[in-house]
Amino acid sequence: MLLAIDTSAGTSVAVVDRDGGVLAQRGTPDAMRHAEVIGELITEALAAAGVAPGRLSGVAAGMGPGPYTGLRVGIAAARTFALGIRRPFVPVPSHDAVAWAHLASGGAPAVQIVTDARRREFAVSEYLGLDADGLPVRAAGPVLVPRDEVPAFDGVRLDAAEIPAGGVGMLAELAFAAGRLPLADDAAIYLREPDVTPSPGKRVTR
Amino acid sequence: MNRNAPLVLGIETSCDETGVGVVRGTELLANTIASSMDEHARYGGVVPEVAARAHLEALEPTIRQALAEASVSLDELDAVAVTSGPGLAGALMVGVGAAKALAVSLDVPIYAVNHLVGHVGADLLDTEAPLETPTVALLVSGGHTSLLLVRDLVSDVELLGETIDDAAGEAFDKVARLLGLPYPGGPEIDRAAVGGDPSAIRFPRGLTKPKDLERHRYDFSFSGLKTAVARWVEQREAAGEPVPVADVAASFREAVVDVLTAKAIDACRELGVPRLLLGGGVIANARLRAVAAERTAAAGIELRIPPLSLCTDNGAMIAALGAQLIMGGHEPSTLGFGADSTLPVTEIQA
Ligand SMILES: [Zn+2]
């Protein structure tokens, strides 16, 4: 049983079980209030699933891509929750979770996942079906592209405004069962260098 | 929960230091800090996105290290405390998210506290002569320059004044840069000022003219000072004369120290408070401490300066304030609080 958190779009928290599926999922699409809602959503998801923290075997987190400020809240929360219950932290690429949910429910095998990356850009990943273990096969991405230059793709384009944590958690369960962890590095997927504008010392007299 | 000497873990991520502290009541058990200062050095100042990324990477290892240093385990904790503001929003949010999840995972209460009041709380740790109130507190760092009247640490703090433009630490960084010195500017200016004459150049003291004092008696301004130094240096350079770096550094520092200490002591006198507490990273400046000591002694004011490791931003001061709230019978924060980059000092707990 895993707690799963994704804040790469809104905030989504789920409790999942390999056999029982998504036991509970709570969330909000609000992309501005991750820090406010994260604690209550964790509490609510656990209560709705009827699961005490000590019964969890790990904590999965969507590592992005997504707007950084919100993304970090979920990753930070997942890491300290895992620390608190002394169980592993399981990083998952957020696009993989969306692709998996689409593919596992019988969606078209070739799928292009598109999410908001701010600054008039999208983050894009492409997948070609599920492999023998039932994990999505990523063929490209995630990369950033200008919004009007999303590459042509021979398949379905799926614009995801929300990333359900249930998918993050179930994909982590599946990968664990198949001995395929880790699915990602334990680092946020930023895709951009930090925005720094070192102000050159400017003259005040002429 | 142990309300007499609660075991509290405090998390501080308001600027560029990832701080985690552990206290038992007023006893300091651990004060662990991971700084991203080196990463900011090449930009000449704290870059918010760089700071926030560093917090995310440093926080969990820093919590582990603090627990190890304190020789306590997570399930012994009575509560978690966290800075909810003021500070850099994206940086604060990392700490807030982490602290909430940690508290929920351990099923312990959480206390969201004010960073500036935390600086005052630092003075309670490991001391035989505990902080008395009321006290005036002068908090000076790269992020803030504030003068507070603390009547009661957990229930009554008033903002007397603050900077209306740059923080004092920022002024040090900017003047260091224009003198060609690296970041952070405070220690560099100190080094450059050795042998310099602090009265060589009379740089302006911001908001000290009678007309400014009417509205800004306890406020600070360092932007004009920075500009004055820049102009002075540029005029020298334009005239083809060498810039006496030691004199410029010493004179600039003197202007900052003079105005900081003068306003703090003015507040003590005017309000009849015979105590002054210093806090914030700029307190590391030896000249500031020396002048504050001289002037408070002359005015019959008790001067309190926590150890430097507790003056710079740290998690122990946040844990200390959380412990004070618990010992004072205050209820925990509800889980829905957010990061508030402009949290007023009157809001001691969110
Ligand atoms: Zn501070």
C-alpha cells in the first residue's frame, strides 16, 4: 500500500494498493495553493482509505515536469512523509503516470502527453504502448516546446490539466512488483535552468 | 504531549539557509544548517529559484542529520514547527509542505511561526539568564532590517520600523560588488575596511533628517547610501584618481552601523525599555556589535546577542518559538496555513 502525491499541476493525493487499486484519491485543480492544501489532502485521503500511516509500505511522488513552485511542495511532502514512516520514497515521472492510466484503461497505444509548462511552453512526452510488465514505453520526452510548436505525432494527443496521484501510485506499485524501480532519478524534473538575471552593477552617474 | 519541555523539530527555509533544529523546551539539542550561499555567490545575491531548488535537495538530509546530532528519533517528537513567513515564497513553500507531511506522518501537532519572531526566540536557548520582556529587538540580515518591540514573545510583538528599500545585508552586498569584492558582502567589507578611516567620507545616514524622522523615526533606508557610495567611487574613477577602498569600506560600514544602533537605542529610550536584542546574519559584523555594545553601555541598556550560529537563519530558533507556544498553552496551527512572504510580525503564529 502506498501514499502517492503529485503536485505537478494541481494537488492530488491518493492511497493505492496493488490488488485493491486506488483506495482513495483527493485533490484540487487549483494551481496556486499547493502548500495550503497538501496537509489536509493527505489526511483526507488516508482517512477515506481507512489507512493509518504506519500501514503504508512507501510514498510515491510525481517528479514533474510541472511549474516548479508547486511541484516542489509535493516532492518535499512525499520525502518527509516517507522519512516519518521510515519507508522508501519512490520517484515517478508524472507524464509516465498519465500515460499509464490512459494505456492501462485501453486507450490508443500511441499517446502524446502534453502539460502546461508556463512561459508559453508545453512539456511533451510520447509513449508507444505498454511493455511486458505493463509499464508505459516512453519513446520521447519530456521536453519543452513553444505552445504552437507541439511536434506532429502519429497517435492520440492527451492534454492533461490534472495529474491524478492514483496513477502515480499504481505505476509505482506495478514497477515495484516487476522489480523495475527506480522509474526516475530522485530529483525534480525541471527541464529549465533556474532563471537568474544577475543584475550588472549599473552606473548611477554619467 | 509534554507541555513543560516539549521536544520540537523546527524547519526554516525562508531564504538561502536550509535550517533544521531540535529543542527540548529551552534546551538546544541540534542546530543543523545547509547553506546554498556558494551557489548564489556568482550571481552576487540570493536567487530565489536557486534557493528553492537547494532547499528541496537539502531538507530531508538536513532533518536526518539534525535528529542524529540531537540523538532523538522521530517518534519521540512532540511537535513540528515551521517558518510560514516572511521570506521568499517559493523557498518557504518547500519547508511548509515538508513540515506538514512530517507532522501528519508522525501524528503530531504543527506550529507555523513567524521567522522574525523566531530570531527573538533564539535568545531563549541554552541560557542561564533568560530573555526578559519587554525588549527592543533589532533584526538585520540580507533579507530584513526590522526594529521590533517585544512585550511578550508568544502574544505581543509590535513592528516599530523596518527598511523602506534595501535590507542592510543587501546594501553590504551591493557596495561590495561596486568595490569589486565578492559575495556575500558583509565579511568582505569588514576585511576591506581594516586600516580604513571610518570618518574619511561622510556618507548619508538614511531617514535621520528631522523631516524624515516625523514619519520614519524607526524606519531604515539604505538605497540612498548605496547610491552615494557608487557616486563617490565613480567620481574618483572619472577623475583618474585611485579609490581608497579601505576608507570607502570603513566609512560605508560606519554609516550603516551608526544608523542601525542610533535608531535602536532611540527606541529603547523613547519606549523606556532598558533591553536591546540583536539578531540576523549581519550581527556577525564585528563593528556593529562593538558600536552596539558601546552605545548601550553608555545609555544603561542591557545588550543581548545570541551566539552567532543562532543569529543567522536557523531551524533551532523556529523550534524554540514553537516550544514557547506549546509551553504557553497555545493551540497548534490548523493544517490549512500557507506560506506568506509578507507575514506581518504581529502574527506570531499562523
Ligand atoms: Zn532571518
